[in-house]
Amino acid sequence: MDWHHNILVFISAAFAAGIWQAGLYSWKLPVLTGLAVLLLLVSAGRVAAKSRQAFWPLLGLFFIAGMLHYTQDRLIRADDIGYYTGQTAVLAGVIAAVPVVTETEPDSRQVKYIVSVQKIKPAPAGAFIQASGKISVTARYPDRRLKPAAYGDTIQVNGRILALHGYNNPGQIDMTAALKRQNITARMSTQGQTIKIIMAGNTFSWREILADWQQGIAKSLLKVMPVNDAAVLTALLFGGYQGINKNVIHDFATTGLIHILSVSGAHMALVAGLLRWLGSWLRLGSLTTAALAALGVMVYACLSGLTPPVIRAAVMGLISLTAVAAGRENHAPAALAVTALGMLAYQPLLLYDISFQLSFGATAGLVFLYQRTLDSVARLPAWLAGPFAVTVSAQLGVLPLIAWHFNSFPPISVVANIVVLPIIELVIILGLAGVMIFMVAPGFGNIVFVVSSLLIGCVMMITALLAALPFSSVYIPSVGLTGSACYYLLLAWMYGWRPFHGPGPGQLCRQYPRLGLLAVILAAGVLAAYSWYPRPLAVHFIDVGQGDAALVVTPHGKAVLVDAGGSFGSSGFDVGERVVAPYLKHYGVTAVDYLILTHGHQDHAGGAAGVAGAIKINHVLLAREEFSPAVQALLHTKPVITVIPAYAGQSFQLDGVAFRIEQAVGDGALRHQPAAGNEVSSVIRITYGQHTFLITGDLEARGEAALLKQGVLPCTVLKVGHHGSKTSSTEPFLQAAAPEYAVISVGYGNRFGHPHPETLQRLQAIKSLIYRTDKQGAIVFQSDGKNIKVDTFVK
């Protein structure tokens, strides 16, 4: 690339860096505006003078522009619905998206609406006032005779307006940011019968027609193929995981093929490639062929619903086709940079979107690394070298992102892309052809669908076999921003970037073999020393919503998990698999030495089976009570876990950290207590040097009284019992425990009213510093045995 194309890449990177910087710290708009004007004048002067010194002012200008754009984008109108969070109100607005219907029980369903708010009547007010913004409304319909509202309807709904809130843990996919990217600033849960349709929508909605058409295709598929095959084919054609067997999703993820279940750049490239081949076969000419391929990409994007990832893939596909038609394939880096710049200018929050990150990371890997990777495997057969180079280049481009978001890397993806991906591509082509044929001749379309189903069965069998192989997926640690920068610099050097005309890796090894060997030995020694050197004790209180989960990591990396959270109701969301296990992996925990469950309630033990399915658990300490469904699910996971009944006085040590069961179900005063009560919760004391942590589960007043009779030693940190309920944390117990810090694990806006104001007052009376997972997210204490410090995810 020449200088002009290089600078496009650098200014796009500067713009993205400005967005990232503004997301870390708050900046004053007048200051940013002044800096932007100053840099604009300097840049314009140097560009007019055709000076090469315009490079740095231009980079600074786009960096400030990114900061300015992000800061401006986060401003919301004064009448936005987000300002009414915490209030009960009646609001009126128009349903702005096709409602999503989920069957929850045989006779009930849940409907999610996106409402564009027009007016609101807060509880104290007597009349409606103007409002704006969008709100996500989840309504439960217990009776099928109740008809949900439709897209375009003007509705009126009343309820409590809540702020957007997800699980605030590091390494967690930020679903709140995903909603904000859609301009949704609040949420509400209500009953379907409270929603009144003020005016039925009478406007034309292509999205509603498209949704009905897609549902019709999905129902047609169910008539000729098994349910799971139909769900997989629907995902391959239109995106989404709905209805797909959980094991199939796991196998696709393990083999690195999960991206194919969402409409992405691979789909657009397949459609464009097929149409280009067709145009070449028909001898339509390069320009006509490119136009045909572009039309196909746009039509497919529309049929897939024009979701943000689909739009992004389509735009990238159209730019690539334009470059090919103009004979400018070598300008791909500049085209990629311009695409990223345009998308971030349209929506700066896309920078934090995992789909955006992976799409551009993989594409950048192909643009910058593919040719050299292909050259390095030139001795392989062409049918093998091409797919191998594509897979390796894309994976190298996104490795730090995969480490941060998933902490796992699928080496088997190279084999899967060579063996399985061609079959999947054939299924997509047949599926699209079947859809078109079905609309004209349903009988012939069904034949194509049956063939597609047979191929899907073959794909699922092969992916299951590959996923079951040893080391099909390996753990990789999160390396953070500094580690990622070092990785990309090293990768660039290995692929030919030579700053200051320095030697490459091959030249270095040939000219200085002993020095190279010494460097490798030194690096290995440093890594070994770093992994062996003891770290401070870390006690993590994970944000699991309305539940409990605490992770203890000892100085040499041993891990103990106390409770594992859990979801209420029938949402199907597994907190253990989706929240706790990713948190553990993010902090390098690949095995849990002890899992201690204070008791078997869903909000403490419901996630245990999900954790055990993702991370090895060596021992589990269980309360001596009738096993709840959550505990039974844990005990049925494989491999079999060693179960140890919990007794008062039981203790063990790991790396100098002492764990003691202070109170256990079935002992002493708790022997005759009902097993279903919270007061039977076990209590665990963790001691390291001068500091102790007391974890009380759901302990209530009666359990605290029993504990007081045998004596309660003071503690540094108290995990407040029963999420801060009114019936826990009695004054005598708090006086005896005298915690310097109090941690309340509680869900935002929970229906129980936790933590109770009286409990907070009692904690404040003993001058305990209060931390809450609903406000501060994950809370981490670190101690060297003498000193202690606390850090929170939400500052």
C-alpha cells in the first residue's frame, strides 16, 4: 500500500482508540471540542502544504474525534425514559420491533416488546407528559386466549421502570451495552393483561412480513425433518440458536464452527462466490457478474432481517466486490479500515460489541496474514493449503479476543474447517435453493430440504466426534490490553514487519543461534518463576444476581468455590454455565479443589451443575439435608465428584489458607430444624494471616443465635446473610462479628426488597463498609496476610 492507504488504516485505528479512551474516563465536551478545532487547523495547514508532517496531527484529530463522538453519543435527551428508573408509572408508546414470543409452559408464553415511548404518567402525577427513548417490556401471558400486541400497535402499559442491568463481572459479555446500541435505556416486567392496545398499527411493516415468512419456512421444515435438524438449518440460513440442542451448540463451539450459526461474512462470501461463479459460467462479464453478486448479497441481507451483524457483513461484502470489480484487490486493508471507520462513526458503541470485534479481527487476519501463511504451506496440496491458511490467519487475528471473551481455543478448528465446513457450505447453498424452490413448487423444495437434513445429520455426527477428541479445545488465559499489544507486535514482526530495519526471526536464528536459544531459555525461566511465585489471597464475590457465589484463590492458585448462584423460574438461563464458569476461567481457574454449598436452595446451588460441566471439581462439601433438584443435578454430572458431608468443626488448609465449617446443617441446635428453611445454612470461616472472611449463606436470626451460643470470633469481611434480609444480621450477631467490611450479594431490583433498610442501618451502626454486587458488580478482596485491599468492577 502507498502512503495514502496506510494513513487510512492508522486514522481508523486512532478513531477507535479515541472511543476506547472516552469509554474509560469522562471528558468535558468544550475541552474536546477545542482540541479538535486546534488539530483540525494544524492538519489542514500541513495537508495544504503537502507536508508529510501532517501524519501526527491527523492521527491526533481522529483520536479526539473518536473521544468527542463517543462522549456526544452517550448524551441522552432530558425527557428520556431512562431518567424515570425506579419509579412506577404508566407509559404509552409504539411497538418498534417485531415482538419475540417464547413458549414457557404448555398454556403460557412470554412476549418481549421494544416500545418507542411517546408519553408517561409517573405515579404521583395526574396527567401524561411527553417522554422519549425506547424501553424493553417483558410481559407474561398465562392464558393463551390473551392476544399479544403486534408491531406498530400503540399500547399503554403500567409497571415499575428499571434501569438496564446485567451481570457486572470482568470477561462477561455486556448485554446492557447491546441494548444501549439499540437506543434502549430502560426495562419493565409486567403481566400481559395489563397491556392495553390503544390503537392497532395500520402501517406497512416489511419486518413483520419477513418474520412471518421466516416462521412459515421454519414450520415447513418441521414437516420433513427432525426438530433439531430444522433448527440447525434455520440458524444456518437466517441466524440464531433457538431450538438447537444444547449439545450441538457445544460441539459447534468446541470445533470453532459456532460462527456459522449466525449470518456473517462467511455467508455473504459464499453467496457472492456462488453468484460470481454463475456469472462466469454464463459469461456475463466481470462488471455484470459483480453487480449480480452485489444484488444477491443485498437480497440475502434483507431476508436475514438486516440485523447489525448482517448489515456489517453485507457492507464488507459489497466493499470487497467493489474492489474486485475495480481491480483494486490490493487495497483491501484500506477498504477494511474505511468500513470500520464508517461503522464506528455511525455507532461508536460497536467497538465493545463482540461480533464487531471478532468480525474485523478475523478479516484483518485474512487481509494481512493469509498470503504469507499460504506461502509457508505451499508444499501441501492446494485443496488442503487454502483452507489451512484461511483458518490459521483468521484465528491468529482474533486470538487475544477469543482469550478475553471465551478463554478457550479450538486447535481442532483447522480439521473442522477442512472436513466439516465444505459440507456446511453445501447445506447453506441447498437450503437457500430449497427455500426458493419451495415458494414455487413445495414438493420439490421438500426434497431439497430432506437432502439438507441428511447432510446436517452427517455434520452433527462429525462435529460430535471431533469435539470428543482430546485437546479439541484448550484453555488460554486472558492477556489484557498490554499482553494483546505485545502479541500483535510479535505477530507483525514474525510476518515481516521490520521496524528500524531490524532482523526477522529466521535471520536472527541463523546469525545468532546461541543468543536465540538463550532468549528462549530465559523467557521460559521467567514464565516458570512468575507462575510459581506466590500471589496475594484473592476472595471474589461474583455478581450472580439474586444469589450467592464466592471464589477463593490461594497464593499458589488453588481454588475454592462457595455456592454457585442460580436462576429462578423457567428462563433456561444457566448462571453456573453462563456467568460463574466464565468468571473462573477469566481468572485462570481451570479446576476447583473444593466446592462448598451452604445449602441446596436454587439461588446458591442452581449453578453448580453448570460449573461442573465446564470446570473440573475435585471435591464437593454438601449440607446434610435432603438433596434439592439443584444438588441432584450436580451429582449427576460427569466425571463423578467426590462428595464430603459437611460437619461443624470440619477444616482443611490450602497454601496456608484455613477453611473451617463453623456451623453445618444437622449439627447441634440445627439438628431438628426443617431442611427447607434458610436458617439451616452452613457457615464457613476463611482465615489467612491476620484477616478472616465469614460466609454465612442464607443464615437468619435463629441460625445466628445458635452460632452465638458457641461463640463468634470477629471477622474482617462478612458475607451478609440471606442477601441482607430483615430477618438476618441481628444486632448481637453483628456486634460479635464486628466486620470491617460487609458484602451483600443481591440482585438489582429484586422482588424481595433486599437488602432491607433496617439491615443496612444495623451495618452502618457498627461502622462496617458496605459493598453490594447489585451496585458494584464483582467485589474482590486481596490480602498478603497483613494488609487487605478491595476492588470493584463498577467504580
